[in-house]
Amino acid sequence: MAKYRCTVCNYIYDEDKEDKKFDELPDDWRCPVCNSPKSSYVLLTEESEDYEKVSSTVSDIMIEQMAELGLRHVFGIPGTSILGVVDAIRRNDKLTFIQVRHEQTAALMASAYGKLTGHVAACLTVAGPGATNLATGLYDAKLDNSPVVAMTGMVKRQLIGPGSFQEIDQYSFFEPLTVFNKILMSKDQTTSLSTLAIKHSIIDRGVSHIGIPNDVQKLPYSDHIVPFEGNFPNKATRPADSLMKKAADIIDQSERPVIIAGFGAMGNGEVLLNFARRIHAPITTTFRAKGVIDEDDPLYVGSHGGIGSTSSTILVDDADLIIVVGSSFSDMTQIPEKKTVQIDIDPMMIARKYPVEVGLIGNCSEILPIIYSLVEEKDRPEYLKEIEELNQDWKDLLNEEANSNKTPLRAPYILKVLNDKISDDAVITLDVGEHCWWFGRNFWMKKSQKMVMSGYLATMGFGLPAALAAQIVYPNRQVICIAGDGGFSMLMADFLTAVKNKLPITVFIFNNKQLGMIMQEQKMEGYDNWQTELQDLDFAEYAKQCGGVGITVKTPEELPDAVDKALSTNKPVIVDINTDPMRFV
């Protein structure tokens, strides 16, 4: 029998105690503690175990302990100073190790894994340069609150300090980007530090790091393995009834409320939409929250901010109340200072930029149903009519932009074709660049789809590693990576990782032979266009040389068939699309 963990509140569904397999629960089943959907659960352990002493090495105990707490995937590169840990992973059948070509890929894969699942993954590498190569991916995880464990090898304990080969001050290096950072100096620390690394990563929603000196990894050691249940707190919480009543009263008094949903609302689209329908309020989202509800729903008015819709901008500007659910108030979202009711699981996000009327700390899956029961049902026919008309104007503009007659191909047309053809349950990974901007405003997501991106760090190179992680997490779903030629080329060597591991990802490269967004920014700020042009590369031929499938698209007429071919291929694919850096010129 297996155990499953709610990634929102840490409740454990134990098949043995419940006498029913988790997979047999109905699709609309929700967590009995925090009301999160079934999709919020991840496999913790395959079967109940007796936690008897295990006799082996420090590395064996560390890996077995992390596996018991839910770790299933490790991404990285083996090397001299981490070989003891690598061998322990090899001999532990609970874990899967994915070898990559660059450590930054490993860290970004782990970060994307955490964003997609709410569950912890690990990246692993050697001392010195391997450790420093993790930094970008780990900063992405830190800034987007993704649970990640980094394991790095170190020189032998007696060599720490004098400047040995590949030695750096790894503790100091990782300190600014971690919620837990320790060096395992004694074998007696093994179980406690391994447990704390997972615990901090999950509870604090960030990066944990353990550095393991080479000699410590190989020390003989035995210890009890600690179970998850009983050692991790349940994070379910709800505000005082008086605060929720105050919030309901404020909502009742509003005439033009708007709901702004952020990443913290993901997975709770049904709850969000039920609430919006009760008070007749439109829903706009941050970029990272695209897909929280079906974007063709009449109450959805597009994203807000830099990639936002005209309908969202007008409605938020004219709102007399905004109800902000799970948003971090990023500068890019451009949430204005207005009368606000805010719901967030992180207390530090409440009134992060502006004072709020009521700040409710907790998960929206718990809070919104209660607010729903407290507010009056509204009938606002004129408001709904205005929303409908604004939405239609916005859709007309997007359809006008999707011009299929211009060569090179325009991004809006490419996204329209993708929107029509990719699967309803596709997982979409975005790199960073101008294509990302177009996706945010022109692509209409379904709630059954998933999208993952580099949010606060906005690092180029994220798309491909995220696609690798997504295909591992969702082996039976279509995984689409949308990237520019600039971002893809940063970590393109790891397309080989997709080929090696038979991960049938499909990469659509918007190839404009430019750092297109930077070119536009130079133009907007009055600078000469300089050093944004990129050396062209035949990415389709590159895919073939790697052992994948490569397709080139040069004209609008070629695109639909090329997309069909790519999506029907059970191998890693690159579709190299000749696009225009000049937007509408």
C-alpha cells in the first residue's frame, strides 16, 4: 500500500489506513484538511515500512532518508568529490537519476519540478565549478519559492581551508540563496541534516543545500530511518471568523469588484470560478497564473500587467475593490493601489506594497468557500454586459494580429496555430524572451493544461530544462517548450538528455536571429540597435545530429502541417520557425 502527501498542507493519505487506493478516489475528491484538489497530492512512499536500523555508509543513509521523505528524482553530473553519494543513488531503487550535460540544467530541472508538483526534487554535482554552476537554477527556485535540495561534493575534511584542488567556500557561496545550508561534517549528523534539508525545503518553500566532504560520504554508518508522518507539521490554517466576515461585508458593499488570481491560486480554479459567479466579478490573472481557469470562460478577462489585455486594464482601473488571491504583487503584474481584500498563504505577501482592508492568511482552497457562504449573491447584468463587450474587443484585436499572410511568420499567428493544435492537457514550458510576451497575451490556456516559467528571475535557458522535468513528471502528457533562439542556445546541449532518456518533448523555436526583446528595448529607450543580432543556426539539423527529429518552417503555409508532424512524433523534436524580429512592421 502507498502513502500520498498533500503538497499544500502535508496531510498524509495512507491507503492502508483508509482501506482504499488513492487512484480509486473520485476526480472531485478534495483534501479532508485543507480542501485542496486531488491533483495537489504526490506519491510519498510505495508501501508502509518498519523503520529498522539500516547498516551501510553515510551516503546510503542520507539517500534512504531523503527517499523516505518523498525524494524521487535527482538531476546532475557525477564527479570525483560526489561519487559516494552517486553510488548510493545507484543502489537505491526508490530514486531515479538523470544525468545532464550542464549543472545549470540540473538545477533548473529541479526548480521546474517543484513548480509543477509542489514536491521536492534534487540536483547534484561536484565541488567547486560544479557547485557554482548550480547558482542560476537555484536562484530561480529561491525567487519562485520552489522546493529544491542541492547536494554537492566537497574535498576531504582535512583539505578544507588551505585552498585545495576544486575547493571553494561552499557554505558561504550557498548561504544567500538557501533556506537551509549545512556541511555534513560528522556521520552522526546524517539523518538529522537529511531530514532537515527536506523539511526546510518543503515548509519554507525554497532551496536546501547539503555539502558532503568526500571522506564523510564513505564512512560506515547505521541509523534509524525517520518517517514523514509525525515529523512534518500540517500547514492548514484559516483566519479568524471575524476577519472573514469583515472581508465578506466589504465585498458585499462593492459595485465593481475584480478578482486578481496569482500563482498561489493554481489548482483551485473551480473554487475561484464559483466565487466569481456568486458575486458577478471578472477574473484576471498574473502571468504565472495563466490557466487557473479556462481562458474562454465569460468571466475571464485576460492577464494583467505588461502582457495584459485591454479588458483587464480597463476593469482593474475602474474597480472599486480588488480581491487578490495568491499574488506576490510583482512589478510586472502592475497591480494598482486600491481598496483590497487579499488572500495569501505567506504572511509576508499581505500588504506587500500597499495597505489592504483585510488580509487573510491561508490557502484559498480553505478560505474562498467560507467567504462564498458569507457573501450575498449578486446580480449585475450591466457589469456582465460590459465585461462581455470588453472581452469581445480584445479577442477581435488578437484575431486581427494573427495574420497568416506575412513572411517571416509573426508570433501571434504561430501561437494561434499552437493554440488550435496542442493537446488539451499539454504541459507548456516557456523560455524567456519576446516569444514569452506574445504567449502571455495571445495564447488562450485551458485549465487542464499546465504552464511553467521562470518568474522572478526570468532567466533565459529555462525552457528546455523545464520541458525535460515536465516530461519526467508527466510521461503520458504532451510537453511543449516554446523558446527563442537566444534562450534555447544557452543550454541546447541538453537536448541530448531528451534523446538519451527518450523524452519526447517538442521544442518550438521562434527563430528571429535576434535577442528580439533587447532589440525592442534599445529602440524604446532611444539607443542604437547594437549587439543583439545572433549568428544563425540550423536548429532542425542540430536536432537530427543529436538523434531527434528536426523540422524547418519558413512560410505560414508550412506551419500547420509541421506542427501536426511534430506532435505526432514519439521522439524529441525541434521545430525551427523562421520568425520576424520587427513585430508588426
